Amino acid sequence: MRAILLSGAIALLFSLLGTRFAIVQFTKLGYGQEIREDGPTTHRTKRGTPTMGGVAIVISVVVGYFAAKLLTGDAPSATAYLLLFLLVGMAAVGFVDDFIKVFMQRNLGLRAWSKMVGQTLVAVGFGAVAIHPGLANDDGITPAADQLSFIRDFGPHFLGGDGVLYWLGGALLLGIFWIMVTGTSNATNLTDGLDGLLAASSAIVFAAYTIISIWQNNQRCGRPSVEIGTCYEVRDPLDMAILGAAISGACIGFLWWNASPAKIFMGDTGSLALGSVLAGFAILSHTEFLLIILGGLFVTETVSVILQTGWFKITRKVTGTPKRIFRMTPIHHHFEMLGWEQVTVVIRFWIITGLCVAAGLGIFYAEWVATI
């Protein structure tokens, strides 16, 4: 518990001070955000606001985690290294995208296929290492399971066959990891459209995963007085809690400067990194499907874009006159176009995130109670 508190506090303080430093430096370098031309007119005043603030978040998480481990004298785990790989690797993809935007002074960065290649390399690299038997602990538990999970693993083992079946199962499992990592990173990227929206929402969801990881650590298999039927076969839950606290702390520190009116944006550097490591938490804590509930806001934002795009294309093909379901997507812009103040939208979406997290934690705890 001491390491969890240390990592969160250190990451928060470092992010609070580091983001301020980033604002000054990025302003001097002219790294300002370009605004989409078809967006709400109220956003045009944000043009030129420093971006790539996600750099401060990522550095703060790394510093907070390793400082906590150093102060407590514990060695980092394989699970933590995998999550940090996702965080830093996807941040690098986002950084390149952001840099192209500010260097070319346009709202489009990497081409879609280039960004997807980068995301794929990070996601598949993470997945391939996470299921490698060489990372299994003394109990034979690898960081990622070869089964699907909601709160407990269920269904067939993807790596349960021999020969060709083993490799086919492995490829299918990596495909699932790829969908989760790229899908969640794109979902958080879509959510990052209003001042403070993603920073606070991410802090809330990662706080939930910190709680889940603490509980899994206290009820992990192999601990005395923990019954077999109720225990969790998760490799390094305590380290996940330490890292989750660091990410929450870093997001809160960044929020100080990102709250409306934002002095800096996290850019794709931060949004892609947060989404990918969130998917990593779900995979390594064996709660893949629970993420749909905990991250309900991110799911809603993504679904709104899919529905809008699909309906637009269908109506254009069938009737010749394209129609829209929402005034604008992602859905937070729809409410802006209805006349809601930006701060009102953000606060109400924070509330939605809190409700989703409360529902997810309630389901998680209820399942444990049911197994007693």
C-alpha cells in the first residue's frame, strides 16, 4: 500500500510541475494545436494552444512508478514492464502524429495507414510477449491468459492445441489483443475533444483499476486463508495497482492545466498512450469484457462515430441525400451544437464515467461475493 500511495503522489506532483514546464517550452517552440474547420466555432479560440502535453503525463507515470519501487526496495515486475511498453510505445506513435500536425500547421498528422502500422507493432509486440511461457511465474501464470475473461477466465484455451492449432490459436489471441489495444487507444483519442474531458475520465477509470488490482492482490491464488474458488490467477496485481495509481496521479496533475480554459492539450501523445495502457490493464487483470462497462464513456464516444459514419454512407447510397443521426460526432460535440456550455458537457460526462465505474466495480465485487 505504501508503494501505491508513493507512486500516485510522486506522479501527481511531477505532472503538476512538469506540465507547467511543458507549457512554457512548447509555447516558445510554437507547438500549437490546429483546430478542425468543421468543429464548433467556440473551439477556434483554442488555435495555437500548446499540444503534446501527453509527454508530461507519460514521463510522470514512469518517474512515479520507478521512484516508488526504488523507495520501497522492490524490483519491477514483468507485468509493469509490459504496461510501460504500451504506454511509452503508443505515446511515441502519438508524438510523431502530433509533431507532424504542428510542424505542417494542419489538423491532420500521420496518414491513417501509417498510424495503424505503428499501433499494430506496439499491440502485437505487447501481446506476443505477454503470453510467452518464459514470463510465467513460479505458479505457471503468464501476464496475459490464453482465455477470454469478464471477471474470471472462461471458454476454450487458445493455446491449448498442438502444432498448427497452437499457432492458429496464438494468432487469433494476438488478433483479439490487437483489436483491444488499437480500439481502446482510438476510443480515448476520440474522447479527447474538450478541455479536461479525457484527463479526468482516465483518472477515474485508472483509479478503478487500482482498486481492482488491490483486491486481486489480497485475494490472489496461493495466499494463506484465500480459498481456491474465490482467488484470482493474476500474475502481478500489486504492481498493476502501483502503476494504476501513478497514471491516475499523472492525469490529475495534468488536469490542473488542462481544465477549461486549457493551457495545454495532451494531443495524440497522451490520448493514444492512455487508451492502449487501459486495454493492457484489462488484458493483464483478466477483465477484458468488464472494460466495456468501466470505460462506458469511451465506448459511447466510439459508437457515436460509427453510427454517424454508417448512417451517412447508407443514406447517401440509398436516397442520394446523406443524413446524420447527430449534429456532430464524437457525441460530446453534438451536445455543444445543441447549445450546451463546454464545461457543462465535460462535467456531465465525468458523472457518466463515475456511474460506469461504480457499475463496473459493483459487478466485480458482486461476482466475488457470489463465489463465497
